[in-house]
Amino acid sequence: MAVQINEICDNITLAREMSMLGNYDSAEVYYEFALKMISRLIIIISEPARKNNWLQVQNKVNKEYDQVKELKNILQTLRIDTGDVPVGVRKRDDPDIWPSPTP
């Protein structure tokens, strides 16, 4: 069981590190795995006090996971779809700028 707890801690640490680095996809994977392992551990534990502590840990980790998902969704909505066109080639449609006169 100690290996399982160490693995949970390692996955949560990696999830937090990935979140801090902006690797939200990787962070989600680590959070999901840690939450799955915590759920399995809670089922095994028979002591009520210890089970309650792990339920609190599960709630806190779940809140972190939800925040990472929310942050990822916000960032995706802020991205502008520019396609594969390089920056210098993109058409500028600014109504305040007149086009060049035709000769």
C-alpha cells in the first residue's frame, strides 16, 4: 500500500508541475490517474478516520483538477484561429486603413 500512496503523491506532484508549466493536457492525465488511485485506496481503507482524511484529499485534488480543466477551456476560447497562414501573409481587414490607390 505504501507504493500506491507514493505513486499517488508522485502523480499529484507531476500534475501540479505540468499545470505550472502550462502543459494542461499532461496535467489532466496525471490528475485523472491520481484520482482513480485515490478512489481505489478509499475503497480498501477500513478505518473511518483515515478514510475521511483521504476523502478530503480526493476533494481537494478534484478541485485542482477542475480548475485546470477550466483554465484550459478559457485558454482555448482565447486562441484566434489563424489557420496555417504565416503572419506576414494574413489579410488585414481594418476599416480605418484605406487600401493603396490603383495606378
